[in-house]
Amino acid sequence: MRAVVILTHPREQSFTRAACDAAVRGLESAGHEVTVLDLYAMGFQPAMSNAEIVAYHGDAPILDPLVAVSAAAVQAAQILVFVYPTWWSGLPAMLKGWLEKTLVPGVGFVFNNNHRVRPGLTHVRRIVGISTYGSPRTYVKAINDNGRRTLMRALRLQTGLRLRSTWLGLYAIDTSTPEQRANFLTKIESRMASL
């Protein structure tokens, strides 16, 4: 299957990058064709311009060539893997902007003849979320884990009923040990290899 890994972290030497690398190793060992979209390295611009807002409601909602690359990758994928740090109890602004600019009408959703929204990602069979949290799991659960909810609920609605999802979170990373972080990377690689 084709897997697209969306990496969101500004630092090349981050633990998030290590998590992405572990996911790619696992996916490739399972025989999946993997494309990595490193949003910061690509120079992705997450904020919509006035022209993009206008285009969003027209017949050609994608103006930015980088957005077109992302949309084409998503449209060819059966697996979407999101690797990011949880900041301010949610998705980084870069990833939120990527979702808004990439999953436009015709990509993330479509309209039927009655002008009702229908899933546009019915070819996607699995969504995987991999995130780190500064806070302990009990705190994250108490504040509703907004990034996870966006990907595992809102995005899932655009895929149809056959989708399977996987969530891998490393909680309280700020106080985690090197062994705990290494074990998390091993877990990521193993779970991706089993897809």
C-alpha cells in the first residue's frame, strides 16, 4: 500500500524526527511504498491567503504548488501517518494549516448532487497518529486531547466506514528517561511493520 507520512517539527534533530524515521523503517519493512511530507523542510506556508480563501469556494481550490504536491500524495495514499508534537493541547499550527489547505473540496470531501458533504478520502484504509506530549496522560485526557480528536474523529469522517486507526503517544516526554524514549521508538517501528 502507499503510505504518506506527514512530519511536523521545525528541528531536524528532534525526537519527532526520530519517531518519523522509526515509522518509515517499520512501514518500509512491511513492504509499503512511503512518501514523507516534511512540512517545515518543504517550506509549507500554513496560513491561507485571501486568494486561497476565494479559490477554496471555486472550481480550483488549490493555488499553491506545495499544496498540490500534498493533495496528490493524499489522493494516492491508503495509509496516512501524522507525526507531530502536541503543543498547547493540540496540533501545531503548521499541521492545522496543512489540513485546512490540503483537504479542500475535491480532496478531503466532495459534494453530492444534493450539495451535501460526502467523504473524499474513501481510498484511505488507515490513519495513524504519533505524538509526544509534555504532560502526563491523565492531564491530556482531562483536556480532551484536541489533536487526537481532530485526526481520529473529524478526519476519520472523511474516509468512510472501513477505516482503521492507530494512536501512539509518548506522554510526559519532558520527564521521560532515555530508555522510555527508545522503547517508544521501538514500539512505533514494530506497530508500523505490522500494518
